[in-house]
Amino acid sequence: MEKKSGMITKFVLKIVLFAYELVRWLIILSALLLIILYLCGIRPYIVQSGSMEPAITTGSVCFVNHHAKYENVKKGDIITFQFGTDSVATHRAVAVEKDGIRTKGDANETEDSALVTEDVFIGETIGSIPELGYFITALQTRNGIITTAAFMLFLILLGKLLEPSKENES
């Protein structure tokens, strides 16, 4: 029975070590991906309203190419632009005119009242990940920061605890 218990312990330890390595590499690869996107001019924005549903749902993270050229926008493109002093919108271009771009949220009944001009144009939306914005928003709260810090500390401690076990098996 003692031999079986030792085998189970080693098996559980291998599963925990695998999970630790998986989470660690997911964190590293996610950070690298964000750095690469940032260097390429791609910025994430959390969608706060349902104006673009069903194409982009509330709580999604949309990725906006800041290097996109205003003059290259065509009807049907989804663009991000500044409106007001501190608000950003992501809507579809419904017409490109001499004076600016007419936009409308897919779920909205009417077009936006103001034209998008080059000075408020931020970029073209190249994709989105549904629901991710809810997770990111939760991480930015006090409880989210504490939970994330505790999880990171747990991962570091777990890695240190498992390190000698790997050396002993060799």
C-alpha cells in the first residue's frame, strides 16, 4: 500500500508541476504577444456598450491598429475614434465623404451625429475577443489586484517548492 501511495504522490506532483509550467508559459507568452502587438501599433480597448452587437459584444476587447491611415478607410470598416473630451467609440463606417466619415453602431437605429475627421480618428479595429474585457476590468479592481498578486506569489512559491523535487528525481 505504501508503494501505491508513493506512486500517487509522484503522479499528483507531476500534474501540479505540469499545471505550474503551463500557467507560467501562458503568462509569459501572453506578455510577449502584448508587447509585439504594442510595438506593431495595435492597442486593446474594452468595449463598454452594445452599440456594435452582434459583431462586437459588450465586454469584448477590440484590437485597434493605430497605424491605419484615415484616408484608407472605406465603407464597412470598423473604426475607433475619439468623441467628446474623454470618450472613445468603435463604430462601422457607413459612408466616406469629403468632409469626414459617417459612422453608425451596428445595433443603433441612427447614424452618429458627428462626422469622424482625421483629427479624431484613432485607427481601424482588426479584431476582438468576446468577454475578455470583463476579466480585465475585474483584475483592475482592488480585489482583482490583491487576487492577482496572491496568485503570482503562490506561483513563485510553488515553483520554488517544486524545484528541489525536479533535481531529486534526476
